Amino acid sequence: MLPLKVIHKIRFYDRRGSNVGVSVLKNAKWEELVSLFSLSESGLLCESIPITSKESFYFEREFDMRFDFSQFEYFLDCDQAD
């Protein structure tokens, strides 16, 4: 069986719950994400995972992202690649 290919994305919403945008994480390392969120490997396939200030340092460092937790909520999602 071939490994499942996924696209990792960060979706962000305003405090009213409206979808504001999405950032695709190019070259995200599966193992690092599993470790960062202390999940089983299958957890990243089926969950929308909230990102807190505790995890944001990884995305700031690896993907040069900035977070504003006073205005937005952030979630890590995985979509199956075509």
C-alpha cells in the first residue's frame, strides 16, 4: 500500500467563527507535527486540531508565520492530496 499523501493547512477564523483564511504548509514534516501535538499518527488525518500559543512557535519558526490570538483562532487540518 502506498503512503497516503496529505496537504497540511492552517485555517483561521475570526472570533465570531467566520472563516478568514487558510495557509498551506509546504514541506511540513509529519513526524514533527505528530510530536508537537502529542497525537497518534492517525490523529492528524481525522481531526481539526486547535493551535494555541504553545504550538505557534513551531509554525513561526518553520514557516515564518505570525499569529494574533486576540483576534483569530487557528486550526491545523490535513486534506488528502490529489
